[in-house]
Amino acid sequence: MEYTRRSVLSALGLGAFAAATGCSAAPSGDGQAAADGPAEGEITLLTPIYEGSTGKQLLEGKLLPAFKQKNPNVTVKVDYTTYAALNEKLTTGLAGGLMPDVVMLGVGWIPPFAHKKVLAALPDDLGQRFDYEDRVLEPCRYDGKLYALPLILDTRIVTYRKDMFAEAGIKQPPKDWTELRAMARELTRADGSGKLTRVGFDPFSIDLRQCWETFLFANDGTLFDESGQQVKFNDDRGVEALQLFLDVIKDKSGDYSFKSAAGQPSTLAQGRSAMMMANNSLWVQLQEQTPELLKEDKVGAFMLANRVPAMFQGGTLVSRSATTKHAAAAQALVEFLGTPDTILPTAAQRGAVPGVQDLQTSDYVENNGFVKLALGNMDKARSEGGTPAWMEIREKIKTTLETAVVGQRTAKEAIDELANQSKEAISRL
């Protein structure tokens, strides 16, 4: 089967990039290199994590030497990137025939790349080596096959200020959106001129796509059907999830301009929000920037709930290329990276959730309140993606939903537009 540079990039959501750089044919076989024989040779690892000097020291100073000790005939070259650049780097490499042997991908990314036969299927029994929650392995599979192992997870939860709740006489977190909206109004503060000084609820300091998906899941909605060919989010549950944001803004208990600036303390830490949607990594940020809030037990967290309790699950998965010349070495590295001994320090370095339940009793999990909440409730986690067209669709979600948040469209109009865009992307598969 032959792919052109333009067709590959377009199918994976980078048509504009291809148009800007021209196109050249690059072959890609349907067959996969078998991971038989001895693990040997030089392989490349493409990773969007292990950033900065501390991340590099962990990977190259600790983890890879441990791998080398077990696999002395394998040399690993590391190619560092970011999640913002990962899709483009992968698709450009695919078009040029320069795919890494082992690659770390985001949750939701397996169907698009497995559909294009970029990834090699892994032995299914690797999904039984450790204690995996079923919801964690779901985004590692495509068309009934296992293509990745979970490394670390990133969840979206609701964090709140316990001291502000106590001041308002609120004893329990909200059990549904009706209570959430009422509490947000009660917790909001404004100055004498009516200018907001504290929002009751800040859903906008995390990515709008991921935030809306969290609300969709808590409304017992889903993005696509099991085949990945039919849009499912354009029903009442998807519209209601977006409408909640508009209602909070209408109530003046939330504001799209109230966002945490990059590198700065969160609105929750600053006292500018009483409740805030957050990544579990916020715990580490609080430890570094405002440790007194944790020491004085002023911050808590809970799962969003409406029709059902639900938690968004993102994260990093590790796969091997279907075209590697050193399949045994590449698979050995995938298996090594998917072990608790590798996962634990990787999660701790980032404030992430370990991808295996085996680590639930580790000191790291026990001493990180947000990670402990997340890992203990992975049965309620839901993942984004679910269609081979995801890489194109995901880039349209935030900008389309934003038109409703800023008042240019109704919630239903924005969801309908997103559904139409998604159907068009799926039709091009």
C-alpha cells in the first residue's frame, strides 16, 4: 500500500502543513516486523515527556541505564519533542520514511495511527502483566488488538477551597450540576463596583476541549459509537454539557477571562476561584507555589457528577513502530517502559497518575491527594478519541466550542457545527 505525503498528513489532520511543504511519495508496507530473535541494535525513542533537565536526567541517567543493563546489546537514542509538536513530527516522519522505533503517544491517538498501520500490534497478554483498570487499557486498543501500554495518566477533576466552603456553610461537594451551579453562585464574590473578585467556579483554566469532554462524560454521554464511524456527542447530553458553561457565565459565577496564566499560581491558589477544574498535576504545583494551602488542608478535590460520576482520562502511552528494523529491541523497550519500576518515577516527576493499579499503595500515591483520588476511581474514567479521524477532529473542538462560550453561537449551534465537521473528517477515512 502506498501513501503520499499529502494523503498521510491530511488523513491525520495536517493537510495544511502538507500543502505548505509540498509532497513526495513514501512507501509503507502493510506487514509488521515480528519481534522475534535477540534484542539488539540501535533504536530511537520519540517522547513528548521527560522534558527539561530533570526529565532528561531521569530518562537518560536512571531509566535507560537500567534498560541497558537488562538489554546490553541495545542502544537507545532519544528524540525529545512536545505534545504540541508531536503529531506534526510523527506524520512528517511517516511521509519521509523516518519513523522512530518506539513512540510515546497521547490517549486517543492509537486509532488514527493504528488505522494507518503505523503501529505494530503488541502481544495481548502484555495487557495482563500488571493490574490494569479496563478503562485504562481501552485507549490502548484498536480493532480488537493491543497497540500500546499505558505509562502515565492525566485526569481532570474538580478542585475546591475547603476554607471557602466552610465560610459559606457548605458541607459537601455538589452531587450534580444543579447543586454545582447553586454553590457557584453562593461562592462568588464581587467588589463594590460589581467587578468579580472571585468566581464560584472556574472551568476555563484547563483546555476547553478536555473540560467539555469531562462534562459530557459526567452527563453519561460519549463522543463516538464503538466503530468510531458515528458521531454521538450531538445529542442533548453534549449540548447540556456546553450549556452549563454558558449558564455559569450568565449567573456571573464564572468568567471566561478568569484563567490561570501559564507558570503562575492557579485561580484556586490565588483565591480567585472557589472551585476549579484541574489536572491532577495541580497538587505538585500547589506544593511548589503555595504549600501552606496543603499543609493547612484548605484544598480538596472531587469527581464531577451529574447523571453519573466521571473523570476525564488523558495520558501517555508507549508503542512500537510497525516498520522498525529492530523489532525485538523496540518491543523490549516498550515492555520495560510499561513496568511499575519505570512508571512510578515517571509519574512522580510530573505529578501524574501511574498507569497501573499495582502502585496504589506506593508512598507517592498515598502522599498526593489528587493522584490518590484519581487512581482509586479509574473505573469511572473516560477517554477522548475513539475514531481514526481523531487527530483532525480534536483540533476543531476548542475553537468551535469557544464560539458559544463567547456568545457567537448557542450551545446547540456550536455542537451541531462540531458534529458536521467531525462527520466530514470521518467520511474522508
